[in-house]
Amino acid sequence: MQRFLGAVALLFIAALAVGCGSAEKPASAVSEIPDAGGAPVALSPRKAAPQSIAMPVNQEELAKAVERLRITKKKAESSYEQAGADLNSDGRPKALVLLTGQDWCSPQGCTLVVFQPSDVGYRPISQTVGVRAPVAAGPGSNAGWRDLIVKTGANKIVRLQFTGGGYPANAAVQPDAASDVEQSEVLIQPAASQTASTFPAPGLPRSQ
């Protein structure tokens, strides 16, 4: 009986030794697998996808803000495409509204309004003419606000850069931003009636 208990005690101690040995091994963020020759091969950690800045907006408050703007500008009622996004990393959604009614458009494009939330609902901080969808958040920023990447009436892709008081008033005279397309997050897609659903690929001819 003593021999049996002694054998059990030895097995228990051996198990503890194995457990302690594995616990002392430092945890690694990089996995290893053996290659064909048996040597361990390090696997690179998976890169995280860029975080989306899209956020939902208060639709009721936004509709009121668009109506106030329409009355102030003495324009007719208009259909519009809209999206919400945290453009300045303050955790609050800004509303991007592309007004597509006749009073807000010309052959060069339509009017993009950016609204900011306030204590009394959304208020417009900038109004840009000559814009066509898609409207995207670009990889760059200025004054703490993300660049907006948009198309113009000539199907040119341009960058709208925040200047402290808002985004530029006219998209047609802004710098080319075709190189930013692949790193941009599309916020407003073109309407279903339009043939193009995304930005044209850089370097490819752009149809009128």
C-alpha cells in the first residue's frame, strides 16, 4: 500500500512540474508553426481593419434642420441623400446631406451640406456646390477634421479639406484626390438611378 501511495505522490509531483514549466513559458502575440523541416516559423499578427467612422444620426432632428435650411435659403423642397459620420473624432455624428432637388443642383453637381449637432438640433457648418456622389471620408485630415472625397460635375475626384470654418464652398476648384480613393470610406452612395456605384478606378478613363 505504501508503495502504491508513493507512486501516486510521484505522479502528482511530476504533473505539477509539467504544469509549472508550461506556465513559465512567456506568452507570445506571434504564433509559431513548424515548417517542412521541423523548425518553427513565426506568423505575423493579423492587421486590424481601419475603423469605420460612420454613425447613425437622429433622423427627426436632421429633417428639421434640412427644412430650416430650405426656408432660410428660400428653396423648394428637395430630395436628399444623407449619412452620419464622426468627422472630428469627438464621438458625435455629423450629418452629411447631399441635396438633389432642382433648386440645389446645376450641371456641375449638387449641394453638399455638413451639419453639426448642437443643443438645439443640427446646424449647418458648411455648404459645398458642384458635388456628385459618392461622398467619402478620405484618409487625410486638417484642423482635426477628416477630408471629404467627392466627385464633381466633370467626374473629377477632388478633396474637400476643412479649414476651421467649414469645408470649401465650391468643389470644382479643389485639388485632385484620385490617389485617396482606395483608402477612403464611402458614406453616401450614388442614387440607384445613376450608373456608377463607386469612384472610378484611378488611372482609368472617367466617362462624362
